[in-house]
Amino acid sequence: MKRFLILTFVTLMAVGSAAQFGGYDIPAYHPAAPKKGEQLPPILSGMDLVGESFKYPYQVKAYQLAAKVPAVMYQQPCYCHCDRSVGHTSLHSCFESVHGAHCAACMKEAFYTYKMHKSGKTAAQIREGIIHGDWQKIDLEKTASIN
């Protein structure tokens, strides 16, 4: 009986631990667009996109595309888990500072979000793809030509 209880306990712990890596641990995001009239913090633009943090064209392009779809970015999680470390509330938060320029996950998710939005996907459908990990297929070196 003691072996059975130990085995049951170990099994339950393994299942519980696996859940956190199986898509159940979704980072912070907003389930809907900002309320009408709500002002989101600005995404960096213009002269803020030069200097040490923006050495590669894809870094600048990620910010430019994120600025084109801020309400959609607001509704996406960020899998660099910056919600835990710096208190971000969505993928939009990553592009309010230079954080996004230093993080491949943020940039890949921004390119993915923009590309899927342009193809007609809703914010919820884009979020499903991000949760599924589809953003990981984005090659940053090939993104500078996305418009």
C-alpha cells in the first residue's frame, strides 16, 4: 500500500510539473482590445530606434511593424516571460522600451503577429498560434522585407 501511495504521489507531481510546460503556463496578455478612448503607451519610433540597441535592420523593423498593430500586440502574450521579470502585461509592453530589441522571442512574436494580422487573422487566432509556438519559425534575418 505504501508503494502505491508513493507511486501515486510521484505520478501526480509529474503530471503537475508537465502542465507548466505544456501550454498551460501562458504569459500575461489582454483578452480584448483596449477600451474605446484608452490610450496605450507609445511603441518606440523615430529617433528612438537608433543607437546601440538597434544594430540590425530587423530590430527597427520589429518596432515599425508593432506600431502598425498596437491593439493586436496588446492582446498577445510574450513567451520571453517578461511578465514575471519586469511586469509586462502583454507583447505590446515589450516595444514600449528597448526590451523588444534585445529579445529574439519578442521580435519573432511581433513579426508573427503582424504577418498573421495582415493575412486576416483575428487577435484571438494570432494568440492561439503564439501559444502553439508558431512564432518560433520566424527567421529574423529574413524579416526586414516584410511590409
